[in-house]
Amino acid sequence: MFERAILHLDFDAFFASVEQLHNSGLAGKPLIIGGANARGVVAGCSYEARAFGVQAGMPVKAALRLCPEAIVLRGDMEAYSRQSKLITEVIAAEAPLFEKASIDEFYVDLSGMDRYFGCWRWAQEFRKKLIRETGLPLSAGLSVNKLVSKVGAGLAKPNGEQLVEAGVEKAFLAPLPVRRLPSAGPATCRKLNLMGVRTIQVLSQIPPLLLQREFGRHGLQLWKKANGIDDSPVVPYRERQSLSTERSFQADTIDLRWLHGQLTDMASQLAYELRQSQQLASCIAVKIRYSDFNTFTKQRHIPYTASDQVLLQHTHELFSRLYQRRQMVRLLGVRLGGLAHGRPQLSLFDASAEENELALAMDRIRNRFGKKAVVRAAML
């Protein structure tokens, strides 16, 4: 019996599965979703493509060398968002409390349900209903916390389910490679491997202070997760519509170079927040307030993105169109709207591998040392 019961739902190969749902001719074929240009990045792929070693984040050219017969699709973020909204509505109608972690992942808090129905039985029947009503493959994991449930769902893929009984979380994680921990990215795993740490069991035995010395604040989280400890709550789902930031200046200015630097910093910070919350934006707006308090705003709709490069380009273009009065400026603002859930590294259909790596490297520095730890040269 579970005192706390958390169900993790993860729709398998979501982008590719949606494409196969809408076009039955693609069923059973190796699919690559990503940028169509020569430097495009794989945003997602079907399990048929994964069998050849294709993975999200690699250049499309490299993926096609591994799987020449793969079908490459540009990707339709609006279609994926619509499908995600449908899934959310089905879950909202049945689940007592749920959190939408990304475009294709959900947590459901079933705590207390053992007294009435049985958490695992409910989870199994709910998974079947979701598969039936959405037409998409779905993996699920149930345990006492979000971490172990997510790992369980990952092990159950594709289209399976995993129950981890209360009290065996640490034993369940122990034999798994460290890359199975959600917070252990490629750089962290490489460093752990150099330290001789390859399994979660070995990681769980390292003193927390040593991990903190090597990995900063992230080190203590690694130790907790390796020991199956995760008290994070299921956050009730609320759809955020926009992200924005404004800066009022101590002294009004007409220094265009400095103003562009401020815009660069604001747009970069918002892009980072998008990636951290696993969201994408489809609208961007720039706001100017002059010294006489007259305020003007321009916005434009853009393809779904969380890319620094794309957002910076549109930010500066909008400012150039907006700043026509050549007066002193007292405030600038940037707003990102039309948000949709999605893994940001999977959304940059036309981004190069180098751009992805740069954005992820900057995010890792910010995560470890704080949001202001790295800034664009325009701010210096």
C-alpha cells in the first residue's frame, strides 16, 4: 500500500507517433523529425529509427548516415501542441491532481486512492483509456515519488508499464547506469565515469560533500536522487500564457548600443526560462517607453522556438522598427507569448548542432552558478 503514490505518464516518441497517427502510411517506418537543411538537428525519431542508433539532438546528416532509408519530416509544432492539449483534457477529466511536465509528460498524484480502488489498478486502467482515446503509445511508472516513477516509465518503454513498490526505490535504482537519472546529462555522466562511477548504486555511496565539491549545488541533488529521495510535489496544472521582463533605467538614454545590449540580455534570460520550464514561444513583443512616458509596443508571430539566436534576431528587428522617435528611452520590455509545452532542444528544427550545444552549455553554467553567471558579450 502506498502512503504517497505518483504516476508518471510518458507518451513514446511523441513527435513521430503523432505523425504516424495522422498518416498511417508512416506506421512502422523509420522517421526523423528535424531540420530539413544540411545543418539541421534531429528533434525526435521513431523507435524504428532508434534501432539504427538515431537519437534526438544529433545532426540530421549523421542520423541519415546511420539510417539512410529514414524519412525526414520538417515537424509541425502546432499539430503536436494540439495533440498535447487533447491529452491534457482527457487527463484533467479523470485525474484527481496532475502536473504537465512537458508537451508529452505528465505526473498524477494518486495518494490516498489505495483506500478505495487501488493505485496500480487505477493507473493500469487509466493508461489503457488514454491509449484508446488518443491513439498514441504510452508508457507509465508508479512509485512513491516523481523521480522513481519517471525512471520506471523510461524502463517500461516502449508502450509498457512499471510498478515500483514502496520501500524498494533504492534497490530498484541501484543496478541502473547513472545516465538513467533524469538530472544526469552527458557532461555529468562523462565526469562521473572518469571518477569510476557508472552505476547509481556506486553514486549513492559517495559522500554528499564530495559530490557537492565536484558538481556544486547539483552534486547534493545527484546524491539524493541516487538514493531514491525526491520530495518534490505534483504541481497543479495551470497553463502559463506568457513570459515577460521590463527594465526601467536610472537615467534616460539614447545610447543605441547600450539599449541593444539590454535587449540582448532580456531576450537571452527569457529564452533560458523557456528552456527551464520546457516551453516554446510563438509570439514576441518589444515595448519602449520614452522619457515623456509615451509607450509603444510591436509584436510578431514566429514559429515555435526557445532558441536564443531566433529570439534575439526578432527582438532587435522589432526594436529597430519601433524606435522611430529618436527620443531618450526610460524603459524597455520584452514579452514572449503563445507558449506551448515542448522540449526546447527538440524544437529547434532549423538550428545547427553548434547552436544547440552553445545554448545547452550556457544553461548548464546558469544552472550551476546562477542566472547571471554567463551573459552575452553585448552586455559587457
